[in-house]
Amino acid sequence: MSLSRKVHLVPLFGIALAIAGCDTGPDSPQANSAGHSAPTASTGQANQQVLDQRPFDNRGDFENARRGLIAQDPDLVIDHLEGGEVWNMPDYGFIDREGENAPASVNPSLWRQAALNNIHGLFEVTDGLYQIRGYDLANMSIIEGDTGWILVDPLTARETASKAFLFAREHLGEKPVRAILFTHSHIDHFGGVQGILQHLSDEERANLRVIAPAGFEEEATSENIIAGPAMTRRAMFMYGKRLERNERGHVGTGLGKGPAFGTFGFAPPTDLVSETGTELTVDGVPMVFQVVSGSEAPAEFTFYLPEQKAFCGAELVSRNMHNLYTLRGAKVRDARLWSSFIDEAKNRFTEAEVYFGSHHWPLWGQENIQDFLAVQRDTYKFIHDQTVRLMNRGATPREIAEQLQLPPALNEDFHNQGYYGTVSHNAKAVYQHYLGWFTANPAQLNPLPESDSAKRYVEMMGGAQKVLEKALQDFEAASDMDAAEGRDTYRWLAELLNHVVFAEPDNDDAKRLLASVYDQLGYQAESAPWRDFYLTGAYELRHGSPDEGLRPAMMREVLLNTPVALFFDSMAVRLKAEDAEGESATIKITFTDLEESYLLTLRNSVLHNRLTSEDTPADATLRLTRPLFVDLLIGKAGLKELLFSDEISFEGSKLDLIGFFSMLDQPQGRFNIVIP
């Protein structure tokens, strides 16, 4: 312990007592079991004001969400194949059925959306069309064909897809599955496919059509390969994985209740749709496809069922504003292109009398659907156009996000509100799409790393003690401020206290106060990902980072279908440059089951790979099967298997080969986020 830290112990202990004595402090009697503090008066006022912004007395969404209910499992709990739970709908029973009695700790608009997403079961959408909703983040749709079923988007995980499929069979009768449609390349729409296939006969599997947009296979398997560890760690924040399901914790994702962290799978497509206007007849059912790749997903289609006059919007449209940039981390999406695809769908499928999507509940009526598509289209176009207008006048991303608001005509409906994406971070995404991270201000060109600048900020402000004393005064005062001023004070305190925490990561008083600030910002958020980010940040300030990240083994079946070259690309980004400095080597890896060889070349602390012939010379050669190689990548197999497995053979020095693999980083996916 440093001398300066000893000097500050007594006054900081006084600050700790002050925080503990505050009604909303982390150690107050009003803190819940996870430490989340009570909502302050200004937070309650801010949430109360939301009720005046939109027509909460409009119950149309609740009627639509319950329409056509065939059966519901009130005790819907789904177990993980390896033990524990992967899904638990009763956990959300604290949300009232009509979404009308929001507690002060939840934005009323988000509470309403969470109540709507609680409505789960098997539904009839129209003749020959059904949906399973509330068994996972996404929906699974069922279309009746001439001789069997066509399934659309078989959920995220094997466990949830299996449960949903068996529930449908129980109430609709047992029919063969003739085709599966993957509308797009995000895992919540294909990862559960093995949960369906396990229930099919050999004949069904042999004749099964798997229909997907062009580029699906590459995009579906590549998204989480290169930046997978960082994205999965951030996903724990975005989806509130560590939060309790209660009024001060996770209430839903806006897009649904949450993703199922179960066992992910894959099935290669048999049919790829590459052009808008493509017409297919699937088990006697005519379908017309619209390719919308580059909007919500890099490979995606919507489709129209002429006989039912039903339009499947996939995730091109949904019952919330979507993300142009998703907070877990992904490539920025093109708002202008997205809007144009919605406009194309609006004009191409004008006769649609039913809309159903990959998330949320359907919509009926030609006029209603046209209005819905127009508002969704114009929301993304407005954010794009106005962001670019302000950007071209010199406004920065933060300035644009602060002033940009939807016009009244786009702010009356609930279906385009920021339950998932927000105007704020979507506007920043548009800026990033065109101009990147740099605002052109030289001060932002080469700033110090966060911890270094934080130490200088805190020192210049007189030290952590003085900053905390003033921050605590402002926090207590914020409770009695009007809603807007209180919110801005919490935003400022988050920025201020973050400097203290990054300057002194062991300063428990700073972490406690910052956690209480994050609580209030989370309670006020209309966006579920914002809420979960704030509240997970508060949770980790109080309880620390997780002991383990999401297990790579969850992705094993997906990795088994991933193009082999991507494995080596992922190895290249794991190379520890400092360990590889001055090293030079060629390693050949031959996959005996694929009859393919790849040459890895290490030089200048960079790793390259290329497909090569089996007789290409190398310093060392490793022969093994792809499944064993995947097991090595995910940690299921280790050094012992590499040395002694009968499935592996070597040429050259084993020690050199092991030395090469020792240069590869092994990211655990549990790095710190709210502390340095």
C-alpha cells in the first residue's frame, strides 16, 4: 500500500459511510441481493415522464401478440445438454401481464416491450402458417406444405429448437419436415438446427432441402471466428447474462427475452437464393424471395407466400428499432441500403395481408402492413440523412447523438422505438460508416491510454478523495433534480468516476459510487442492451469479472462446418508478436479426412497461410483430422493429445511444432471491461 493511499484511508472511510447511509447507496437496506441500489426520485420522475410520450392506452400490440394462441407451456424451462438451464420463461413472471405497472427501476416503454415478449407459445398466424414464440430470442415459423412441414429459422440452440419442435408436434400432429429456411446468417436463426435434425428419420434428412441466402455459409461461420473472444465477452454485457431476472436486473433484450446460451449447430444449405425475384416451390408451396444482404445481416432474404398473402420480413423489419451498430461488436450496417430494401419490400409485396418476422409478433391487414413498412423505412432513412447533414456541417458523433430526435410523425408508434438499437448509437454508426472513429480534432488523434489519462485527470483534480467527495455531493443532489438534469448529472458522474476507477482500480469507494450511478442510468434506459450494459457494469464493479467466459465448446458443431482457411486466419490474430520476434518457420498441416494441406509461414512476427500440395516441404508437418484440430482450437484437446494421439502423425521436430503452438494466445473471454 502506498503512503498516499494510507493518508486517504480515514477520509475515504467517511465517504464510504456516506454512500452506505444514502437511501440509494449500494449498502443501504434498499439494495437488492446483487447490490443494485434503489431508483432515485429523479429516476422515478424520468420514467414517469415517458408515459406522456406515447399512446400507452393503445392495446393493439397485445391483441396481436396473443392472436391465434393454440397452446402455451406456463412452466417453460429448458435444460442444457451438459446440465443447468438454457431457458426459463417463469423467471420473467415478475413482469405484469399487460405491461402497465412499471416499477420505478424500469423505463415504462421497455417494461411494455418486455411484457409483450413474455407472451409465448404456439400460434396460428393464418391458414397453414404457425409460429413458436418465446422459446428463444427468435421465432421459429412453420409452413404447411403438401406432404409435410417447412421450418423457418430453427432458433439459436439445439436444446431450445428441440423443445419447440416437439411442442409443435404435440399440438399440430407429427408431420415430416421437407425443408428448413435460414433467413439470415446470425446464429439465433440457424444455431438450433441440430435440435430439429435429431428428430428426423434418415429418409427425411436425406431428402431435406435447406434454403439460405447466397453467402450464408461463409457469413454464418465467419462472424465469430476472428473477433469471437471479444464479441462473446461483450455479449455477456449486451444480453445481461450475469444479471438476475427481476425489476433491478434483466427484463429482456427488446428483440426478445434473450439468447439461449446452449449448444450451437449448423447444416449446410442445399439451395442458395442469390437474386431478388427468385421463385421456388417448396413441397408444393410457392415462394417469392427478396435478397436483402447487407442490411441487418451480411447474408439475408425475406420471402412472400402468394397463396397466404403473407410476407416474412425476416429481420429486415421487426417490432423495434434495430441496430446499425450492435453493442456486442460487429461491422457497421448501411442505413441507406437498409431503408431502400424496406422500400423495395413495401412496393414489391403490396398485396400482403399478413406480416410475420424472425422476432416478435405478426401484423394483419394490408393497410397496417404498408404503414408499418413505411415507418420502419423512414426511421432508418431519417437517422441516415440527418446524421450526414449534421456531419457535413462539422458536428461530431457525440454532438449529433445528443441533438438528433425522431420527428413526431415517427415517434408515435411503438414498433420503431429504441428497445434494441437507439437513435443515439445508430447515429454514431452512420458517422462511423462514412468517416470512421476520428472526428478530425487533433486532440483525439493520439490520446493517452485510458488508465494513463485517468491518473492525470484525477491528479489534476486534486486526487481521488476530492473527486469522490464532490461526486457524492452531486449524486445525492441528483435525486432531487428534475428528470433531465438528474439524467445528465448521472451521465457526467459516470464519466468522472470512471476516471477514478481507471486511475485507482482498487478504490472500492469509487467503484461503489460508480455502480450506483450505473444503476440509475440502467433503470432509465429504454434500450434493453443499454440497460443490460449499465447494470452489468454495476454488477461487475461490485462482484468482479466472471471466473470463466462463454465456453468455446458451444461452437464446436459450427466450427466443424467452418472453411478451414478461417481457422488459420484466427490463429494469425492470436500470434504473440513478442514471442515470435526473430523466429522463422514453415509448418504444414494436412487434414487426412479432407485430403487438404495448408502451409503456414511465420516471418516478421506475422503468420500467413495458403492451400498447398501434400508434398510441399516444410520445417514440420502435422497430419490430423479436422474434428481433432477443432478440439485443439477450442481447448477440448491439449498438449497430451497433440503428442500421443493415434489420430496425429508428425514429420520433423515435435518440440519445434509445440514451440510454434505455444506462440499462440489463448484468450479466455473474461477480460476486464469496467476496470482496467
